[in-house]
Amino acid sequence: MSKKNVYDCIVVGGGHNGLVNAAYLARSGRKVLVLEKRHLVGGAAVSEEIYPGFTYSVCSYVVSLLRPQIIRDLELARHGLEVLPMDCSFTPMLDGNYLARWSDAEKTRREIARHSKRDAEVYGEFSKEMVKISKFVKPILEMTPPRANEIHLSEMKDMHGMKTRFQGLGADQKTQLLKIMTMSASEYLDQWFETEVLKATMAVSGIIGTFLGVKSPSTAYVLLHHYMGEIDGAFRSWGLVKGGMGTVSNSIAAAAREHGAEIRTSTPVDQFIIKKGEAVGVALENGDEIYAKVISSGLDPYRTFIGLAEPEHFDDSFLDQVKRYKFRGSSGKVNLALDACPDFTCFPGQGMHLQGDIAIAPSMDYLETAYDEAKYGDFSKRPYLNIVIPSLSDPTVAPPGKHVMSIFVQYAPYFLKEGTWPEKREAFGDAVIDTLAQYAPNIKDIILHRQVLTPWDIEQEFGMTQGNIFHGELSLEQLFFLRPVPGWAQYRTPIKNLYLCSSGAHPGGGVMGAPGYNAAQMILKDWKGK
Amino acid sequence: MGIGTALHNKTRELCQSLRWKEWAGYFAVESYGVCHLPEYYAIREQAGIMDISPLYKYEIKGKDASLFMNYVLAKDVTKIKPKQVSYCVWCDEEGKVIDDGTVFCFSSEHYRVTAANPALRWFQENSPGFEVEIEDVSEEIAAISLQGPKSRDILKRITSAPLDELKYFWFTEDKLAQVDVLISRTGYTGDLGYEIWMKVEEAEKCWDKIMEAGKDYGLRPVGLMALDMARVEAGFILIDVDFYSSKHTMTESQKSFPQEISLGWTVSLKKPHFVGKKAIQEQKRQGFKYQLVGIEIDWDDLERAYEEVGLPPSLPHSAWRCMVPIHHKNRQVGYASSGCWSPNLKKYIALATLEAPYAKIGTDLTMEETIEFSRKKIKAKVVKKPFFNPARKTS
Amino acid sequence: MAEKYDVAIIGAGHNGLIAAYYLAKAGKKVVVFEKKENVGGRCVTEEITEGFRSSVCLDDISLFSKKVFQDLGLKNKGISAATDPLAISLLPGKALIQWRSPQKFAQEIATFSEKDAKEYPKYHEFMDKVAKNLGIACAKTPPDILNLPHSDLVDLGKYWLKLRKMGKRDMLEFLRAASMSARDFLDEWFESDALKGLLAAKALMGNALGPYSPGTAATLFLQHILSYHSASLGHPQGGMGKLSEALEQAGQTYKVEVRKENEVQEILIEEGVVKGVLLQDGTEIHSQVVASSLDPKTTFLKLCSPPKVSLKLRNLVKNVKSQGVSTKINLALKELPHIALVQGAEKEALLSARYFIAPSLEYLEKAFDATKYGRYSENPVIQFILPSFIDPSLAPKNKHVLSITAQCTPFRLREGSWAEHQDKFADIVLEKLGVFLPNLKDIIEHRQVLSPSDLEANFSLNEGHIYHLDHTMDQLFLMRPIPGSAQYRTPLDNLYLCGAGTHPAGMVNGLAGHNAAQKILKDWKG
């Protein structure tokens, strides 16, 4: 142990939020150290060659809401980030029909009109309405939440700003906003559309990563996320990343390093060193101790407060709240190396329809049934699947003519009523492949390698409690000033100089980078006061 | 990306320029020839033929059809007689324009509406309480527009319809090329002209017949570029160019009351309740903020501005569609939204939305013009619209 | 010349009558129109078969507002104080008895879970604290969230201060819990399925909601708040109709005119302004104000001519969730049924309680699952009471009536109609009950089954919803029935809502009528 090793800030966990946090701190001149347990940075945003010649985006698989400001500030394009557009959103159906939504508006309109003329007409109006509401919501995503129980002067200003903006909305948008915050995706979409498959393929964005069904209240809100990108000036913020999701992490890491941050992989942290209620450093698993003025945790709240600190440092009520914070991972992942391209019965061939995301979500009932199966503690036998074939757009991830397929699967509840995940892993993988085979029968014959990640595996491998990909459910009671613990939504923690910069803080999960960015701002603000 | 209309095979053969544009999801010809000016002159001097099938068309039928139309449209529909066509707007509940279109009255129980944007849902949602059926016939009915001074002579050769008696904005039903057609004396050129409506399956037959009959009259197929010049001369406004549908705007300020886009004449505040009436009435009390007018740009001043940088005056050959600031003294008081050099009038004209106090005829203004990399202010004046209004249009 | 009144009220349900009372008391000339031959709406006592009478629709007034009860002087009208216990949950081989006293209830809970027995008094105390501080919000017009006038901001500020009074911890706890699911909320407190099932069943009755749905914890709060401020009433002597008669009588003191068998056909609107009502017989009645105690869908979509209501309003109302999921079954019994689990010295008291079959949250959720697919549940959630045990006059001597409410039975069935299915469903319910009431099948003289479809037809309830609208997050408080119209005043000038579809809730509490009347009077002054 050497006392000399003093940093301004240690970031625990080299996931994308930890890296964003580190990069911003380093950029403003702090001496920063990032400690990552695994052999590579990225957390859930990694590319790994699990099967020779094939690169999997093992966990997360598309960028959706990565803040444009972060891309600009950290010059991520210069550091290697290339986002490949997804041209189509394809939903096959079992009756031989399908729905394809294209980046071309007229083509999409005609395609929807094939199912319903009325819906085709509404589709454009709906998008406009969503963008209008997003304009109100987006600044909330970017702000540090107020404390709610007491109101500070500067927060009054924020709250007042929110009120003014709210009043700036038309009566229609106000009503829509109130409704969308509380309703289910299903009810909300029912008000606009009549085509089942259209509603279903739109509704899924409301349930990804939550343990709720499309008919559960409060799932409508996430529909907005899809339209946030448009106000950033990007047409569609959805995209694949060249070289896999690891490129996102690596480019942020490169930016951080360029600003002087030090990143150590294969360096697991054992616990925080806390003296008199103040975080002063971390103890590594190998026994080393490293000291710093500020510790920032990129881990989820449970791992941060229960895993790396002794309970004596918190009052019972705080710990109690952390324990009650809900994770309940509900999704799994199947990665495939394929010998050829899958062929869908309803839309044969290797066309443009495969160069985007493919959703197995033929109807609202289908999705709700998948939820009903899972909510009593079993995985869905006919789950919702979100599939991408990155190799169709990015030749660097598979040998020529061969493909990688990434399948996001919901629902797979962390808590099983019977049996354990290691016992059920392959049965779960089979259910996914069987489901897909109903739509693309050749799939079974072209699989070269299959990797199945259950929520349990995600917890083991990526250190996300209960396998929740968003570091805690994105349910209303765990959002905004309530995330992760009411009264502690400002990235600060009950331990002085310990901050939370992960998706477990406002505004939550997804490869967005906002918590990492917001936490960095808070750390720097507090620094000034020192 | 578009698809072809019922007349795509015909227009494709003729379109030498390969200049296509998208219109309501269909391919539409911008100009058949490499230069569009002959097509413009065809409209004004001889005759031009156009495929206008992409228009949206709806049939409104039922006992309450007249009541219903009177409820959704701002105009007093009860005054439209059978066989008459009327230009109408419809507004949302805030009185802001959703779309404009023409209404064909077959009887008080049967109307047909043409629209620039889809309107099926809007009509349907407003229909509860009325005994009406609303049917989207956009894909069943094709339409050919025949415009220009010779259009009547051409039609007379191939149909026995009483065209001499057919007045401006009336229609008749007859046969053409053994096909049942509806011929309306309407158009978007401000000239003598007809629009011929038929089932999509029979559209090609009609097209061929008209083309053949037009040979001796200098009939030409015309594209959207020529049409755009003609409609500016005629002072006709275009949705998504001169104004926006309230359904497709992002902000409140992009929406317009009918009176603010020079369509006050299509609003009847005397008739019983219609959608948007209350809001329009209220705004009328407060006064409308804007007016859409015609302006003429001072050619001498334009020439002077070009001369200053040592250039001869030059203007685009086709109509432009973009927002150009208009000033009064040093304050911006509005914007021009489309304009063109009128080959016929030899004037530089534009349609502009101005703050109401500056919209009086004769008001002196300036319009921005970019000349050799820098923005200049060119003198302009509010003038009467239509700019071009030949007697043959209505005679 | 049309007759003229200050206020015309549509529907003589309890809220209509209560609104009429307050308005008339303030000097307004009030008329109430009722389609049926008796007043009461959902609160009626009707004959189910010769000699047997029952509260055929709703049978619970335990949440009836204390304030309204006192204001209208209902004390001496034969409406009794509530029984103790409040509720009994029937479980295999065991019953969970909810006594009025939380301590006594805790003792019962102890036989299920020692841990929960310790927690329950704390839970009760927390809920009481919320109820005490937020009760005021139920007896007032909610703020207008769309316009937020200054006075409403002041109200919101007051509520926030009230919340703060609870202390930082409890305040944050409440804010967090308000949007949670009943399951997540109850799981944090308790481990016993029986206890959680009973608490959730009481709060969720009548709603198309399962306890796993986010926002359902709010129904627990709502139920507790209303109960805390209630007059603690039990099933009235003479059935629910007795309450309605008492309300009618109270109004007579101030010359409220109730016209029975006088159905309103249409609300008269001229250019967005309500002028009165048109009766079925063609009579026009003019009034300054029309107040409708019917549900919002019936009011706006059936009683108003569509072109006279803006499309926006029509769409908002159309999309309101109002699918009824309850079926009412009224039985005429030859003798007192034997409830296997009810024995001993306290039998008398126990038999006058309200019974539930809702053994766990999972059971409730599974019953609800069927609704989502337009099917009725094969394992319904059931509650019942024995009104004739409390008031023997309801049935011939030694005979009894059993009043059962069962769910989930969605109004919109995907396959078949309720006329085809209701007997099958009733059989399922009786089968379930037979487990606990072994002699039930043998003693039924007559059964009356009222499916959601019958409830719609008989009680003017749109889609048969016994509380008019679901108690979901987006349909409570300042969003009930729709944002911007939660102030009883509607977008149509001079038209007010005063029924169960408005704040605070649909359960029989009388506050909607009370609040609406206050709002009408306040606006009158302005």
C-alpha cells in the first residue's frame, strides 16, 4: 500500500456510464482512475468473440439514446464510434402477413395502409404528437431531480421552469402527457390505432427491460423514448454500432484516456474505504488500497451500497430502501453464429427487411400472454423477441456469407417458481429458437453456435443485480426523484464523497450515458464548494 | 418512395426528362421535357394534360350528408346545388385549417370531396350523430386535368357533353371514349380548363382519346413545374408550401385561420355550428393577425441591385417554394412562401403572408433576394390577386 | 312555455340526491329526474322473488362520508353503525377475521404470520397518517391540472404541506408507494398471502385491475382514506334503498322535487351552452345548470347530440376505462346457510360481516388475467353478505337472502353474450361458495344473476361498471374522469358532473355529490 497513489476520483466499474463519468471528470482536469473487474471495459456494452470469427454484442445490441451531447463533447466519432442506421422494423406474422416500417415515410404509410387506411393516416399525426410531448420530457431526463421533501431555491427554479414549460404545452398535449405517464401502452395505442400488429410492434418499447406487460398501467411512457431522438435533430436515433457495442465503450474509454484518465481492467474492487462517514478510497480484491478524494460508483445501487460498503455506514431506513429497490430482471439474450441468413416464410429472401430490427410481436394478446406466463415465475414459452442481424450491415462481425444474430428475449424472470436457471438455461434457449422457427423455419439448420444468457447469467457475468439490464426497474416509483432511493436522487449518497453514476440513478437505463454525465456535473459542482 | 398511378404507363412513356417527384405517395412528373417552359405555355396558349390521380377522394353518402358536410366544412354547403362544385376548407376545433379541397354535390344526400391530405379519419370521427357513410375512393377514381384555352375545343371532339353551357365550377356526367366520366370545369391553373374523373381501370383509354383529339391543338402533357407557375399566377395557395395543415404542425404559430390564408370567403359564420366556428368567431372579434396576399417585386429595383455587383438580373426559371423574409422599413412583417417570374405577365410575383396592417393593396415593402452571396432588400408592393385572370376562365 | 329551474339533476342516485340537497339548501330551485320508479340508482332495495328483498346492486356503505352523513341528518333514519368485524376472508380450513381494532386484527393475523402480526399495527398507523393528512383532498374539488390557476396552485401547495406534516420518511414513502402496484406495496409490508389477498380484494373490488398492475397501491390508499373519514356504517336496515329514501327525505326539507319515471332523453345544448333537458315524453325543461349524476360516457355520448360535443371531448370520454367486471348474484334461501368456518361464541357478530374469497394476490391476479382476453374467470374473486341476518324483514321468517358480488366478468366478452354465459358463471360462483357454505346448493329457492350487461340495462351503468370508471392512476383525483374536467364543471357551459365517475371515487361515499354542489354554488357566485 502506498499513500502516494492519490487520485482525484476513482470510478468503480468500467461500464459505459462509468466511462462517461470518468471522461467528463478527466476532461475538466481531474486525475481519474477507472477500475473494471472484467478483462475488458464496457460492462453490458461489449463486443466479444465468443465463437471464432464471429463477434457478438453479447449483452446490449443497439444504441438508442446515447446523448448527442456526449458524442460531441467526447468526440466519439474521432475515437471510432460509427453508428449504422437501421432501415426497417420488420414484424413477421404467422398468418403469412407481416408489417414492415421503413425509414421512408411514404413506404411506411402504404405498408400500414395495407393493414388499415385509417391507421396509415393516423401514424404521421401520432409521431408529431409524440415529438411535441417529448420536447417537454427531454429536459427532465437531463436535469438533476429535485429532492421533493424539501425544496431548495435552485430546485424551485427548476420546478418553476418545468411548470412554465408544462403550461406552454397546448391543452391537448398536456392531456396526452398526463395520460401517457400513467396509462398502459396498450390502452394508449388503442386510442390511436386499430391494427393489432402495428400496436404490438410499437408497444414493445414500453416493456423492454421491465417486468410489466403491455397492458400494465404506466408502460405507455416509454413509447416517448422512441421519439426523443427526433428532437436531437437525428432522424432516428436507433442504430447498430460498427464492430459491435464494444465500440461505444472503447470510444468513450479512448476519449477518457486522451483526457488523462487511467483505466485498469481485471481489477476487482473489494470494498470502499470509508472513514468517519467519508469515502476516501477503495480496497481491491488483491489487497491493494487506492485513495481518492471522490469515489464514483458505476455499479447498481445494490452492489454499491450493500456489496461494497459495510452496513454500519448507513442508517437502517436507507439500507431498507436499497433492499426494497426492485431489480427483478425479466429478459434474456440469445446470440447465434449462423451459417447463412435466416429465411422468413412471410417475406422470403435476404432483403432490406432484415437490415433493421425484427420483432416477434404479432399481437397485443401475444405479448400479454408472454407476460402472464412469466409473472407467476416461469419463462415465456412464446416470448417477445427483438432480433438484429448486425452482420448484414457490418461485415466486420462475421466471415463473408455468414451471420451473427442477436436475440433479445422477454420474459425471463430472474426468480423462477421451480428449478434454477442453470438447469433451465438450455430449455429457455430452445423455446426461443422454437419460437423463431415458427416464422423462419430454416433457423434450426443454420446455427453454428448458440450462447444463451439468462438473467442469472447476466448477473454472474456482468454484475448486474438480478440480471436487470437497466440497474433497477424503470417503474414510476423508481424514477426521477425516487431513483434509486427517495431523497437520494441527486447522485450523492449518504456517504460523503461517494457518488452514484450508473443507470441506477436518474434517468435510468439504456445506453444513454445521461447518469454518468449528470453525476459528473454534480461531482464537479460539489468540488467547487470545497 | 412512390408507386405509379393508374396512368403511370402513359406518363412514363412520355417523360423524357426522367424528372419525377413524389405526390401523396405516387410518382408524378415534374416536367416531361428537359425544359418545362413549353409546358407552361401549353397551359396558357393551347392546352396541357395532367395526371392528377394522386388526389385523395372521398364519397359522403346518406340521409344526413348535407348536414354532415355543413358541420365539418366551414362553407355553407346547403347553398351548393346539385352538379355544382365548391372550393372549401375544413378546420379543427381551434378554427385552424386542416386542409382545403373541392366538394362535388350530386344531391343533398351525396357529395364527393377531393383533398390534398388523407381525411378519412377526420371525417369518420366527426360523423357520429349523422346518418352518413364515408368511403375512401382515392384508389378507385383516377383523374385527368385538361387545362388551357383549347381545352374545350379538344373535349368537344370526343364527348357530346354540353360544354358550352357548363359554367365555371359546375360539372356534368357523360361518356368519353365509351367510358362513363364526370367532367368538371375546374382546375389549378386559373385558366379555362376541365378535370375528367373516371374509374381507374378506364383511365388509360380516356388519356389516349384525349391525347389523340388534342394533336391538332398543340396539346402537351404538362408536369408539376409548369403547374406550379400557373397556380402562382392564379393566386392559388398550396398546402405545406403557403400554409400548413394543423394536423402536421409542430408549433401553434404554424397553424392558420382560414382568414389568415385569404380563404375567409369560404367561411360562413352565419350558418349553424360547424367545427371551429366558435374559435374563428372569437378570433374575428380580436382581429386576425395575418393575411395572405400577392406581392409584385419591383423589377427596376431588382435590376439596380444586380447592376451594383455588375451582373445582369437573373431569376430562376421555375417557381420557388421557400420562406423569404419581407420587411416594412426595417422590421420584418412577414414572409413570401412561393413565387415565380411570370412569363406571361413579365412580372416577378409572389404569394406572401403579412401582418394584417401591412397587407393593404399598395403597401410598400421590401423582399429579401440573395444576389452574389449577399442578401439585398428589393422593393415590392402588395397587389391584387389573382395576378393573372383571363376572361376565358369563367366565360 | 318550458318549465324553469335553477338546477336540473339527471339521475336520483345517492350522489344526485346529495347534490340536490346541498343546492336546495343554498336556496336553489332543484329538480331531479329519475328514469325508474324508485330513487337510489345503484343503491336500491328490490324484490328478487316474492317475499325476498335485497340490495340488488351495491350493498356496501362502509365508506359513506361522515360529513355528508351529519350534514343530511341521516343519523335517525335507521341506518346502523357498522358491524365488527369488518371483513372475513375464507381460506381452506381457516378464516382470517378483520376486526375493527387493528390490535385485535393483528391477533388474528398472528395465526398466519407472527411477523405480519407485528407489522400490521404499523401499517395501519401509516395508512391512518396518510388518511388523516390527505382526507381533505377528497372533500374538495381537485386542482385543474391543465390550467393551474393560482387558487389551485395554492391548494397543491397546501397538500404538499400536509404531506410534509407526515414527516420526511413517511412522505417520501407515500410518494413512492402511490404509483406502485398493490402487490409490490403489500409485499414490502407482509408475507402472508391471506392478509395481502384480503386487503387487496377490498380495495380492488369493482375494478378491472389486478394487484400486479402499477398504480393499484393507490386504491389501497383511496379505500383507507375514505374509510377513515367515513361514518362507519353497516348494511342499512331495509337495504340500500333505505339510504336512498333517507336522502330523498332530507331533500324534501328544502323542496327538492324528485320526478320519478321521468327519463331524460337529451341534454339541450345551444352553441356549446347547456340550456336544460329534454324528457322522454317530449317536455323541455329549462335550467341555469344541469348536473348529471350518470357516468361520463352516458352523459356525453348518449345524452348529448354528438355534433354538439367537441370531437376532442368525445374522444377523451370514449377512451375512459369503464368496462364493468362485476356480476351481482342475489339468492333467496330457505334457511340460514351454514358457514363451516364460523362457529363459537362470536357467531352472531361474524355472520353480519362481509365475506371474501380472495386467498392470495396471485389468485386475484389470475382472476383478472381472464378479463384481458375478454373471458370471465373460472376462479372468481367473491364477496358476499347476509343482509337478512342483519335485517330479518328482508326475507320471510327464518328465510334469508345472500348478496354476492363476483368478479372478474368483463362486460365485453370475446365469444358469446352474457345472456348465454351468465348461468354458467353463476354455477362456478356457487360451486366456489359451496366449499365454505356446504348446504348452500340445497337451500336456494331462487337466484337472480345480474351480469355486467344486466347491470348496464337495469341501473344505467355504462358497460355495467358499478363504480362508473376504473380507479386507475389516470382516472383518479385530478384526472377523474378526464384531465381538465375533474372540477365537476365540464367543457360544456353550465353542465356539471356529480356522479361516481368524478372525484373522489365510485364507491358509495356521497362526496362527489357534495363536492359538485359546492363547486356549482361557488361558480354561481362568480
